[in-house]
Amino acid sequence: MAGHSKWANIKHKKAATDAKRGKIWTRLIKEITVAARMGGGDIASNPRLRLAIDKAADANMPKDNVTRAIQRGTGGLEGVNYEEIRYEGYGLNGAAIIVDCMTDNRVRTVAEVRHAFSKYGGNMGTEGSVAFLFNHCGQLLFAPGTNEDALMEAALEAGADDVIADDEGGFEVLCDPQIFSNLRETLEKAGFKPEVAEVTMKPSTNTEFTGDDAVKMQKLLDALENLDDVQEVYTNAVIED
């Protein structure tokens, strides 16, 4: 991804996140509940729960909400039993899309996801049809001006897999998802605060969009992201402003 696109997309994503904070909280509550149900309520032995709680803190979610979500997951409170489902498909020009969902009604969810794809020029694919184009990893992005040598030394010493400079002077640190939270904490203690820090599906190749195609592709992604049962949407589409 070109440097310009990366930093423009980061700003766009932050603005979109701020605009949909209530929806973000709902998704995080689902994630915390499922993480606690699957791995228990102790963050020391449940990396997925720790990551979800870190996300909740980033989104300024009240601690009471987090506590209740954990209690629902561990059986302390009654709650909905969510199922995790991943859908794969294609957007314009064959761009790859992964849609991760949590739902209490699989029939409803697949119908809504399929409708969004078909309405905005995409197509649902079969399981595994595009997942091979993505790498599941921890990703931390640091703004241009970050001290490269110091960041690289701190990141690699903390177990990062790679530190990549982009063409605008920013840096991308990649790691195994299992060490993501520890790596982020270590780097922040060393004075390196990331612009974006997440466990993600990173595409191995990109499909760039401009003009009308960019507008159409963004509408498809927005339609998917706005579905209530959708947790995350990953794509190899790079949409220029």
C-alpha cells in the first residue's frame, strides 16, 4: 500500500470509528463476551480477552460495560449466545473481502451479507476463496518522523517479526497475534505510541481504486460494515481519496 493511501486511510478509519462509537461498543461487548466464554475471564491466561479489553479502553468504553460483558461470557449474567462466522467474497475488479460476524441467527446474517454484496456489485465466495490472500497478524503503524533505529531495536527485541518503512516515512511493525498485546505495551513504555494497533488480516497484494470505481467499492464496504452482525471487514482494496 502506498504511503499516501495508508495514512489517508488511517485518518478516514479514525473519523469513521469516532462517528460510530455506539456501534463500536456493541461490537466490542460481543467480542468480550465470546472471548470470556471461550477462554475464561482472566486476561493473564486469555490473550483474546486482553486484546478485546484493550480495544474497549481505546474506544473509551466504561469499565462497567466491560465487566458485565465478561460476566455474561463466564455465566455470571444471562446473555445471548453468539456464534462466530466468516464470509468471503469479491468486490469490484475482483478485490478480496473477508467479513467476520457474530450472530445469534445465522440465517439472518448470511442473507444480509449476501444482499450487501449483490446490491453493490460484489459476489459472495466459498469458504477459503480469498482467505489465502491475507495473513493473520498483529499490526502497529507509527507516524512519519518516528526514530527508525530505536523503533526497530525495541520491536525486534520484543519479538516482532518485521519492521517495514513506507514511502512517506511511516513504519509498520508486524508480529504474531499471540504476542500483540505484550509487544504494544512494551513499545508504548519505550515511548512509541502507534497511530493504529490491531490484530488484523493483512492482504498480501492490493487492488487500487480511483474515480467512480473507488466510490462504488467504498459503498460496498460501508454497507457490509454497517450490518449489525458484522464485527470486522477486511479487504485488499486501496481506495484513494
